Amino acid sequence: MNSSRGRRFFLLTHPRSCSNLLVRILSFADQPDVVQHDVGQGYFFLPADDLREELKLQGKNVEDWTQDEQEQMKQEWQKCFVELQKYTEATEAEDKIVFVKEHAYFMTEPVALSKFSFDPGNVKQAPWTVQVPNKYGTKVTRSSLNHTLLPDEFLQTWFPTFLIRHPALMFPSHYRTIIDNSGVEAAHAEGERSEIMTLHWARTLYDWYTEHLAKPGSGSANDTKWPLLLDADDIINNPDVVVRFSEIVGLDTTKLQFEWKPAEKEYLALLNNDVSRRMRSTLTASAGVMKEKSSADIDISREAKKWREEFGQSEGEKMERWVKASMPDYEYLWAKRLTPRIA
């Protein structure tokens, strides 16, 4: 293992990619070498995304943000990073595994988002980057595929795993949660939706790591090449993949849970808001891994008819467009997924 990275693991996800299911199976509460954190339901950069929504900046060109809005967002993203760094340092001080789940979209800086959604020629600002401690270098850098708020030197201290799911399941599921949490009008905000109904951010960050990350092993699997890629179908249908992943990152595989009791009212009350309860509603009502949530035999054209019926003609057509546009990125990443170890 590269000692400069220690045991820092990123799980880089997308909304409705079954990340809560994976974390439930990994059973961090029972893992002796993992220090749990309870920031943003597992997402350190969620508070900044909440503020962006409060200020109505999602899907808005960063060039049109007021100076005050820009300052508020910069301060909030910096606070998110500080909390991430505090957790990382405290966990390393205990010689424990640092395991952070974060949506790749949450870490994407606003200039990149604006260039993706609008004419890049109309976006003049330089990329935004948070301030990091000098131990990462007195002069940090940003290379072309790094669209995050984090400098290259910080990203290079992590072992990353990307979790993906078929867009024809992931995007409609996320759209439904937007309707439930924020209303139909918010779901119809096309600028914001186009930023997140994509696997572009996962693919570019995956490619960045492929180019920039040295590839030593970790834990007991010294031949592991990073970054890793997990697909939700394998989490659902192939326990051996989860076991292999757990071995790689140094988790106790005897603590994995593929079955459990549905959540009781006392646990649901601990979830700090209605959004948290909605985002985990399927998982908390379940008694284990639900095989029917996989993408087996899914047909986009057939699903598109259902979307037009459920969301309306215009929104259903948008969903079909988003899903089809994301399929090349999904197929590219899927081909690189972790598979069971050959016996």
C-alpha cells in the first residue's frame, strides 16, 4: 500500500445508485476498523448542495450568480471540506479506515457545471477550488479532467471506488424523489436536471483517477488496480462482488449483512428530516436485498412509454433523452466493474 494514502477510501456515487443499500450490507456500525460519521447522511458536501437549492442556483449559470451568492457558496463549500478533513484526520489518528461516501455531483465545481449546461464560451470564470492544508503542497494544481472542488494533490490521497446503476432505473427514481421532496415544479427545472441526470461527472473523475493514480494494492488484495467500479446489479445479485470489495478495503467480511429486519419507528425518528426518510424509504422498509430492483431485461423504449404516462409527455421525453445520452458513459464504466474473483 502507498503510505501517503494510508487507508482513505472514497465511495463516489450518484443519487439512487443503491449506495445506501451497499452501506447497509457493509454494516459499518459493526466494523471494528471503521469510524462512522454522521454528516449529511454520509455526504460531507450535502450542506452546500442544500444551500445552492435554497439560493435557487441549481441549473443557473455561475456567471449569473451575484457576488454575495458566490461568496456564500465558496464559504459553504470550504466549511464542507473542513468537516471532511476533520473526520479524515481524526480517523487516521485512531489508525482506522477512512471511508467516505459522496455523490460525484456534490463535489463538482460550478464552473464545470455551467460549461456542461450552457455555452462554454459564456463561462469566463476560472474553476473553483477549496483551500487545503499545506501538507498537500504549498502550490496545488488542477488537471483537465478534475472537475471537482478539490485539487489534484488532495484527490491523489484517496483510493476511489465508483458506484453506478443503469440510468433507466437511477434517473426516474431520482426524479420521483425530487417530486416527493420538492414538488413537481422543482422536478421540471430542466437546467438543474441536466446537471445531474448524467454520468458525465463520474466518468470524467474515473478517467482522471485512471490517469493520475498510482495503482498499488490495499489490504489483503495487493494486486488491486485503482480506481474500482461497482455496479448496483452486482450489489443486488452477486454477493461475491461485495465480499471481494470488502476484502480489498480491509473490512471484516463476517460482519456483512444481506438480510435484516425492517426499520422500526425509533430508527426512522432518528433520521433528521423528511428528505432523509424519503431517500431511504425503500431500504428501511425492506428485510434484505431486493432482487427485483436490478436492471435485468430492462428495455429503454418500453420504459419510456411508462415515463410519459407517469411524468407527462414532455417530462417523459426528457427522461428518455437523459437516459439514452448517458448510456455510452454507463456502458463504458460498466465494462470496468469489479467481478467475482476467479476460483
